[in-house]
Amino acid sequence: MSNDASWQETITTGRFEGKTVIVTGAGSGIGQATALRIGREGGRVVAADISTERLDALVAGNPGLDLVPVAGDISTNEAVAAVVAAAGGRVDALANVAGIMDNFAPIHEVDDVIWERVFRINVTATMRLTRAVLPMMLEAGSGSVVNVASEAGLRGSAAGAAYTASKHAVIGPTKNSAVMYGPKGLRFNTVAPGATLTNIEAIWGSQLAAERLGPLMGANIPAPATAAQLAASITFLLSEDGTNLNGAVLASDGGWSAV
């Protein structure tokens, strides 16, 4: 299986016109592609990332887009408050894209530092930012949240124990929130990317993992997608085109989950 190399991003003019959208991890990879897609479709983007340099480059390279950079570690309450303040009292949609990988360690080799860091960034940060914007969405009676999980949220053969657990822990609250807030006019969905061309580090830190997972992944993983292809899936669910989708887990993985 392979991705369609001839695919070209097609901008839907005005799809996010008048909307304020928060995108985390906006300085690179899937987050950057998502922020740019929303900006090109008329949205005001609060672009959050841990790197000031990456955000500065994003804004400088796209002077015609309404990009509001906020640098900081979004697992901290201070950075969350800065993102919410930059939104200016209105948040129509939120894309929780920021995340980090583990070192593929199985559970008997897991290091406490890695476990806690992966959960802090992949799970706790997502919860804190979502919690912070929910009052505005509830007051407005509308809102769309897309949380980025992974194939590792669907299967046990895509990463180590820490990352796999963290991405399962992204899907659970998404489904719970869809149930809790659906009647209030809010939608919560998850995109589960497969192999994607980004700068996220994936280092084999376990001989057991390399021996066990290497052959499985080599045999089954389709060719990597581009970040723009993932942005197409994320913005579909964020936008009104995602109407009637709530609590869904969209495997944007080139068919990997069907194997």
C-alpha cells in the first residue's frame, strides 16, 4: 500500500472565515500544516508551540495570514492561560496536535522520566487546554475539538508502552467529551495518524522492541503521508464539514488500521 503521490491540497476558500482556532504544535509538522490550512481558509489561528524560533519563522513566512503566535510549554497552566488570552474571549475550534514520541520501550524497560514526560505533553496538556476553552464554547453553544492520537491509540504494535498508553488516553476523554457535551452543541473527534513525514523523533531504545515490532511495522506500514494530508483530515473534522461526527476516531493512516 502507498499514499497517492499525486495528491494536491485544495483550499476551500472561506471555510474558517470569522472563526478563531487554536492549534498546538503549530511550529512544525502536522500542527504547522493544520495552522496554515486554517489560515488559508480564512481563519484566525492562535498558533501555540514550545519554540519561539519556529513560530517566528511561521509568521514571517506567511504575512498574509492571521496567525497569532504563543510560545510556551502548553502542559503548564501559565502557557495555557497565555493561549486562552490570545484567543480574545472566543474559541470556535481547537486542534490539540502537539505531542512527543517515546523510545519504544516495553513496560519492563520504561523509565519514569520518559513515562511522565510523554503523559504530561500528550495527555495532560490536551486536557488542560481543552478544559480552559470549554467555558467559551459552552457559552457560545458551539465548538469543535480535534485531538490527535496515533495508530498507537488503536493497536499495540506501533510504539512503546508509554506512547501507546498516552494515545489510548487521548481517545478515551475525546469519546467521553462527545457524550458529555454533544447536547450542548460541541463536537469532539480524534484523528489517528499513521506514518507521517514530520520532525517528531522516534528512536529505537529497546532491543526487544526492535526485534518484535520492527518486522511487524516493516511489513504493514503504508508509505508515509505528508503533514498536509493529515491537516486535511484534521480540518475536515474541525470545520462544519464534520457535522454529524462526534466521538469518532478517524484513522488517517493510508489503510494501516485495515491490515
